[in-house]
Amino acid sequence: MPEWLVLTLAMLAACSVVVIVTLVRHRTAPEDEDPSETPDVIEYMTMWIGVVYAIVLGLAIAGVWEGRSAAEDHVQAEAVALHEVSERVRVYPADIRDRIRDDVNAYVGHVVTTEWKTMSDDGQVTERGAELLQRVREDVTDYEPRTDFEAQAYQPILDQVTAADQARNARANSTGETMPGVVWFGLIAGGIVTIGMIFALQIRRTPRELILAGLFSALIAFLLFLIWDFDAPYSRGVTASAEPFLELFPHIKG
């Protein structure tokens, strides 16, 4: 099911529940009930519940957005490090240079085709990717520089391999969901309580009140969906893409 359809259904469901409950409550309310008699303390509590929940929602959105941005940074750092390896080995003999570049290309090709789909579907990286990166490391570390010029380039190339390995590990650690279950429980329970306080204010079925209540509940549903959508940076919604690899290695087909 497309995510836009899930969002639409969630917002419509939230609006429908609020409107239905309000109409049912209006029909079952005593005839002498006066909505203007709502105690001031309830209005005060409702205001603060809304403020606290808005802060929690804002922190949750900021957290998942930061996680998504970090995921993009990991991909960018890994792609740049591998590109540097591929470029800096130009000082090596042709056979060594070509072997390292071929292994780098094999690793990048695996990442943008097989591994990226595995990350999206299963939330984890592949063992094959680790093996291909280890092959690149062995290519670099096993070569003994023959000239001073090659010796000067050896350590920077090795540092770039290390940087790529660190970025890969960071990418592997950010493939899954970042929001703990207890946080989701708090967000959903807080949303129910916040919307429920609408009825504590004895809302009636006037068009203005129903529209505002529906829009309020739809907004909460949208924000919860937004948090869920950004929670897995490689598999949902606006995901972190493999574009940095494809830009720096244009000959690799995604």
C-alpha cells in the first residue's frame, strides 16, 4: 500500500473517530447540560497537556530527522573515502592500481544493487559487502611501496580505507528503527489523551467545533505518521539514497 494512501487513511480515520464520538456524545448528553460550565481547571489542564505533547512531538520529529541526516552523512563519507582510494592509487604500478580499482568498483556495485535492497527489506547489511571491503583493505595493506613517492601515498590511502570501513559500520548501525517501543507507546497514548481532552471540554456538534476538532486530530495523525516515516532512514518515505555512490562512480549502474 502506498505511503501517501496510508497517511490519507490515518488522517481520515482520526477525523472520523472525533466526529462520530462527538455526535454520539451529543445525542446521549443530558438536555440540561451546559457546555459553558466546564471547570477552569479542566481548561487549564487541557492547555498544558497540549503544550507538553507538542514538545514531545517536536523532540521526536527532531530526533528521527537527525537520524536520517546522519544516515545520509554516513553514505556520503563512505562514498567519498572509496573514491579517494580509487583516485590515489594512481601512483601505484598499473597491475596493483587496476586490481584495487576493480575491487572498489565491485564493492560499490554490490552496495548500490544488492546491499541497498537488503537494507531496505531486512534492515541490515550483507556479509558479502563486508567481504568485498575486506578485499579492498587487503589489496592496500599487502602492497609494499617500492619508491618514496608510493610510500608517501600508502598511509593516506590506508586511512581512507579505514574511513570507509567506519562509515560502513555506522551505516549498518543506522539501518533499523531508531525509536524505542516505549517512546511509541508514549506518543500514541499522549495523542489519545490530548484528543480525549477535547471531549472533556464538552465540545458540541457545531460545524466550527467539529471542523477544528477534526483538523486537530488529523494534524496529530500526520505528525505521528511523519515520525514513523523518518524512523527507518533507509527503507521508508524520503529515504537516504545511494546517490553519493552513483555520483562518484558514474560507471556503476544502480
